[in-house]
Amino acid sequence: MFRCGIAYPRCRWIAPLILLFAIIFDIIAVAATSGWVEDEDAQSHYASMWKNCRGRNKHWDCSSLMELSWAQAVAALMILGLVLLIIAFIISCVALCRTVNSSLLYVVGGLLLIAVILQVIALIIYPVKFNELIFEGHYDYTWAYGFGWGATALMIGCVVLFCCLPRYEDEMLGLAKPKYIYSSA
């Protein structure tokens, strides 16, 4: 007989795996020493979440952005989002380890939703305040800033997955009856 659907017991590790990729993306975004913003030619000005550098011919004058309150808020929100993401990953692995604990899946979804909100706020504050700081030229938001948005997008997808997974608990445990395309007459 033909069984509709996917093999849920094997697929229940997909969401924690996506969370692991989100953790890696977030660590890259937070730890990058350059790559959040560059000037048009990437020759005279670049900035990360932590510092702002200007110069020419490998002579860079760098200053810390952590002296500015908005940069401290961005760093705090990004790090707090990363911590919540790591906690959600650990809880998701525990919840899906042997048996499915559907109440923990809602906790993971809630933690991820809070982390998404924090990181979206941080990723919006940074370009708004950075553009107020810099008035001249054209600047591009580059790879590390993109990794921050990539991690946030993965977390949004996992919020949906973890909030919907408890509805399919029987399928994940292999207890559901097979569904057939046709019915016998």
C-alpha cells in the first residue's frame, strides 16, 4: 500500500540541525572583526559590530563602537539572542532525544521567538544608527551582517516548526495509523 507523508521519526532531527546552523551563523556575525559595513571600494572605511576603522594603504585608525550606547545595545541584543538560541538548541535536543516531549517543543518555540525579536531589533538599529554616524559616501552592508540576518531567518523557520511539531507527535513516534489515498469499497 502507498503511505502518504514523510517519515517523521527520521525527520525530527531536522529542526535541531537547522538550529545548529543558526548558532554557527550567529557566532560568525557576532565574532566578525570586519564585514558588517564597508565603503564602496572597501579601501578607506569598514566597521564591524565592535569597531569602526578608517585609513589608507594598510594604515588603519580604529576606534571602538562600544563607546556609543546604540552599539552597546546592538551587541547586548545580539549576544542575548545567541544565548537564547543555544539554550533552545539544548532543550530541543533533550525534547527530541528518545521520546518527544511536546511541552518542551513549545518552550523551544517561545525561546526562539524571543531571540528572533531581539535580533531583528539589533539588526535594524545597527544600520539606522550607523548611517546617522556616517554622512559621506556609499556604504554596503556585507557578509557578517548577512550572516546575522541568515541566522534570524533560520530561527523564524524553526519557530514555525517547533510550534507545529506537537500536532504531529503520533507521527513522530510512529504511532499513527497509515493514511491511504483510496478507501476500500
